[in-house]
Amino acid sequence: MNLTLPLISAFLFALSIPLSKIFLKDLNPSFTAGLFYLSSAGGLLIYKLFTDSNEAPVNKKDYLNISIIMLSGGILAPLFLFKAIAVSQAATVSLLLNTEIILTSLIAAIFFKEHTDKYFWSGAILIVLGVSILSLKDGNIFILSQGSILALFACLMWSIDNNFTAILSSKNPYSVTIIKGLIGGIANITISILTEKPKSIPFISFTGAFLTGIFSYGASLVLLIYSMRRMGAARSIALFGAYPFISFFLSIFILKEKIELSNTLAFILTGIGVYSIFSRKHIHIHKHLPYTHEHLHSHNDGHHNHSHNTENADLKHSHIHSHEYIEHEHEHLPDIHHKH
């Protein structure tokens, strides 16, 4: 198993947290969010122009889901995140971002009927305890600071984004992300112009933020998608889930932020919680009812056995195809073929 791609992806995304703290000294939060997303969309657009794609295209039926993704993940989540980073320690925000895992799974379980088990709930409790420690003041008073509230709202928005992105996981991921980046970038820059006090923009900060958006948001996503293709979505996301902890250490190293007892305890609790959630295995006999859909697939995954008239049927390809009734047993996690 090649662990390089998802870990590099996680590192690049984690790097954006401490770097954005530096840029926010010169740039407004909304403007920084918009610049990150616009530059990532531009980089992905250039990448897409020079690569072939056999992905299923976006169609009119997807517009509502894309609209929700743009609003939650493209506009509100980055807006809340950068406002949180502006008023909080980057290391603290990094650990708070572990809440996204819980909220994503809770929304999936409540509204989309996805499976949860004792490992998820035990992990969720540990993460909540870790986040609670970060909110303790003077050792015993529970107070959610402005930065904590903003970071948690960012996690909530991204958890909504994640669930609706999962619905579109069979579609071309670059198209969805480019649309989200362009709309989210333009929207946040517009919000900055209308609501934030104008600042002179140093060339170094502007260029740094622009390049960070390309690598931490654009290139990171490309590497994560390639990782999903090679080793599966579940394992890739599990490894990418290390980014809050990588960001925690990068924030301490780059920004020289003080390591406090609360951060240390929260790091340990959330770390164990995340491991509990991502290490769980789900295997049982299950049924697939007949249905028809379109997505990129191959014929060696145990779920696609339809016939082809072409010679390249063994390669990954996308087209409308039908699944027949099948009953089998294997390890799996929620995806477009496993929604029970």
C-alpha cells in the first residue's frame, strides 16, 4: 500500500493553517478565503485542461446538490475558518477541526441512514472531550471562545459539504471542485469588499496566499483523488484525516506557538478518538438490489460484471450501467454502492 499520496495531501492541506495565520496579519479573513479558493480553482482548471477524463459529467439533476456544496463548503466554511484562525492560536484551531469527522458521520447517519457502530461513538466521545478541554478557561470554567465557535461552525459547514459531495462522488470531482472554488472565491472576495475594512495588500502576502491556495487546496485535492483511485476512498480519507495533527505540529514549529497542557490533553484524546473511528471494520453478508447509475468504475471490484462490446472494458471507464441483484460478504464502508 502506497501511503505517500494521502500523507502528502494531508501535509499540504495542514500547511495552510499556520501559513494563513501569517497572511492574516496583512489580509482580511474573507479576502484570504476567497483568494485561496480562487487560486485552487484556477490551478485545478489548468490541470483539467491538460488531462483526459473518463468521469461521469455533471448534469441538471446535480444542480441543487452543487448549490448546497457551494454555499456550505465554498463560501461559509472557509469564511468561518479564516475568521477563527485570525482570533485564535492556529494549533488550537487545528485540533478543533477534528470535530468535522463527528459532524460528517452524524449527518450521514441521521439524514442519509449510513452505518455507525460502537467504535464511532467511542471515538466521537473522545473527540468531544478533547474539544471541550480546549474550551476550558482557568482550568474549570467551560467557555466557548469566539474562535472556537467559528471553527466549529466551519466544521459544521464542511460536514454538510462532505455529505452532499458524497452524493456526487460518482461525478467528475474536478468539475465539482472547480465550480465550488470559483463561486466560493468570488463570493468571499465580494463579502470582503462589502463588509471588511480595506487594507493595503503587500505583494508578498498576496503571492504567498495565492500559491498556498494552489498547493494546499488544489494540489492537495488532486493527490487525494489519485490516492482514492489507487488504494480506495476509505483508506485514503483515513490517512488524510491526520491533517489536524500535522497542522498542530506545524503551527507550533512555524509560529512558535506555546504548547499548553490543554492542547496536549486534547491532542491525545482527539488522536485516540480519530484512530477509533477510522480503524473500525465493517464486514457482513449484504444485498445489492438492481439499480442503474453512471460513474467511473472498473470490472475488478466485485460490483461491476456487466458486459462490453469494446476491447478496453478492463480499464477504468464511465457510462450508464445497471447492477443486477447480488448478495455477498466483504469489508466495506459507506460509498455509492453501500448505503445500508
